[in-house]
Amino acid sequence: MSIPSAYQRMKATNPDMVKAYEALGAACAASGPLDPRTVALVKLGISIAAGLEGAAHSHCRKALEAGCTREELLHVANLSAPTIGWPAMMRARTWVSDVIDASDARA
């Protein structure tokens, strides 16, 4: 997975803080019965609904690594339309497509 340079710099300059942040994420994921694929899709949906492009990109990459398909990622974006509106859903689809296109280019 391609880790953004800003995150890499943060990890280099504040390793203890990033370690704690990553441990929190792992603890949250392990705190319930959802499997890794479902966790990845939920986190993508949360990122989309919150309007967080960087997080949506990150969670798309993680979802692909967890075995989710491109169609599933686009479906998550589609599902957001009734809740966040059509224009925001279309924006989310471009975020998902950014990651899918980059993944296809690397393949």
C-alpha cells in the first residue's frame, strides 16, 4: 500500500504518537464481531459521509487489501446518495475511482 508522505513524515517526527494512533485503530477494529472486509467497507463509508478525501482514499486502499472488489467500493459510494446527497456521492465516487485507477495502473 502507498502510504502518503505526510503520514510518513508524521511517523518519523512523532513515532510514539503515531504508534498510539495506530494501536487505537487496531483496538477499535478488534472490539467487535465485524470481519476485516466489513470493517474496511464501514470505515470507507464513514470517511465518505464525513467528507474526508484523504481518509476515503486510505480506506479504499485498505479495503482493496482486505479483499474488497472495486464494485463493492463503488457500491459504498452509491449508498451514500440518500444520506449525503447526489453531488457529495458523485464526489465520493471520484475519490474511490482515484484509488481504483491507481491500483489498476500498478497492476
